[in-house]
Amino acid sequence: MSISKTHIPSNNINSSKRIPAIDGLRAIAVVGVIWVHTWDFSGNPVWSIGKIGSINLDLNRAISVIGTGVDLFFVLSGFCMYLKYAHKQQSFKINYYWYFVKKCWLRIAPAFYIAAIVCAIGHIFLGLSFHWQDLLSHFTFTNIWWSNTNKLAPPFWSLSTQWSFYLILPLLILAIYKSGFKRVAIIAIICSIVFRLWMYSSSLDIQYFWGRQLPSRLGEFILGMGIARLYVLKKSLPKILKYEQGFLIGFIMTYIGRILMVTELVKMSGSVGFIFQTLAHPVVSLGYSIILWNVISSESIFQKLLSHQLFQVIGRWSYSLYLWHYWLSFLIVEYLVNSFGESTIILNASLFISLVILIPISWWSYYYLETPYFRWKK
């Protein structure tokens, strides 16, 4: 089965070339994830900077917007996969579909499998609850489909969601060839939001199970694909979204989405709280999409900062950092909290120590478990 390329124009964009700002955003995403987990492990200490009436202004809670790094990863994934797959592909063929799936597996599986095995050994060594079916579910990327099988490291759920996106991406491209990008994107986003409305108006068990599945997160990937589409077509940013101003607009949008996630706000809203929960991740992802379009299309101080060598290195190692950070951060926080108690100082010390130890681990993981894929690809 093949369909000729009719909707994606041919131009000289090199989709295999790294875009510095993308690696910079990956760095922000992974540091944000590590920070928010460290914050949780530390007992969510309050960093009070004053009060407005009876409301305590907690700076740590304010900073927690960076904890939505997984949403940023999903947007970036949609962008990169559309750019690499749809831009290059001249036709849609079944045999290429399997080739595409194999490439995705080779990219993420080696480092992930080693990290999962190490986590399994750690569970056994520490006497924690562990079943071999947990490891099997991770190896097959089905750990979000079977109850109580995501114990190796809770953040691994996102890789299963990511894999689900990889499996349907060629089918999305097929739909785009037939019906056009705009129509498919709008339908997919609307369906995802409607699904989220159903999910958050249902029981907590349904919310917990489906909240990490692709149907509730599909809009985030689609928004990233939309930015890639604009990038391929060389569409200019609207004036209001250019330069520092555009970046700040995206950040404000992301922050509004983060506020919609706040448990206290949802409870205060009563019967309409589920609407806030429904819109939270889509609004966060819309903000990240604006930021993404801004930093790849417009010069600003933020683009220059994200393109700094430090952000580039962290961005390239972000996958390995994500894989290895959870239990290391937990053990460091547990030791420091037991020794010195819960506080913002201990939170920041734990984050710093975690990053110092994670850097050499991630360097090893990147060069020995990830770069073989790039050599194979060449």
C-alpha cells in the first residue's frame, strides 16, 4: 500500500541536523522533572516569601511549573518525529512502517532496558516488592496497561505512552495524506479533549489508569507535530509571538495550565473542577508549543540561553538523565532528610548532589547505550 506525497512540500530543510534550541528545551524539561521529584521526596517543603491575605506565597510551589517537563518532552517528541518521518517520506508503505518501528525501538530500548534491569536488581537487593512480570511489562512497553506493573521506577510510564505514539504515527501520516494536516490535527485534539472530559468526570480509578494513556495525551504530540509542520512550511511567527515577548506569552500560557492542575483549585471549583483538570495539560502543551515555535524561529535572549553549550550537553544527555534519576534522587533525599529534616535547603542540596552524581552516569549511558544507534543509523 502506498500513497504519493501530496501534502508535504519539498524544500531544503535538513531534518537530521540538530536544532540547538531543541536540545536546550530538553535540558529544561529533564531538570524540571528531576527538581519536582526531589521536591516530592523532600516532603514538598514550603519556601514562603510572604502572604496575600490568608494565602501563603510558596516559591517552591511557584517554581513547580518546571515539573511539567514530561509535557514538554511529548511536545518535542511530536515535533521531532514529524520532522524526521513525514518530511523525508515520499510515500507510505507497510514495510517502511515496520522499519520505522524498528528504528524507534533501537533508539529508546537499549538504555531503557539496562535502566529497567538495574532497577529490578535494586528492588531485589533492597527487599522491595518486585515481580518478574513488572520487568516483562517494561520490556514490552505495556507497563501502563497492566495494574501495579510500573513499580521499577514510576517515571517509566511516559516511555510506554511515547511508544504508543510511535506505533500510530505512520497511521496519522496516512490520514494526513488523505485528509490534510489541519483537519486531522483538529479532529485528533478535539477527540483527545473530549476523552479527557469523560475521564475526569469519572472515578479516580479511571482517571489514574487513562491519565497516562495516549488518548488523553495525544493532543500534546499533535501540537508538536503542528509546530514541525509550520517549520517545514517556513511559516513566519506572528509579530506578537516574536522575540522575548513571544517566549513570555508561551510561558504565561504554560503557567496558567499548571495552575489548573492545582489540587486546591480543583476542590474549590466543586462540580466544575473536572473542566480545569481536562484543560490543564492541553493549555500547558499549548504554551510549550508557542515557546518551541518562538525559539526555533525568532532570535531572543532565551534562544541564546538555550543554545548555550551547557544546555546543549544536558539536552543531549536528557534521555539518560531521565532514565537514571528517580531512585538515585530518592535515596539522596531520604538520607539528607533523615539526617537534617525537611527544608528548602535540603531540597536544593539534594538536587545539586543528584545532578553531580547523575552527570557521569548519564555520560556513560549516552555514549555506550545511545550513541551506537546513531552509528547504526549512519
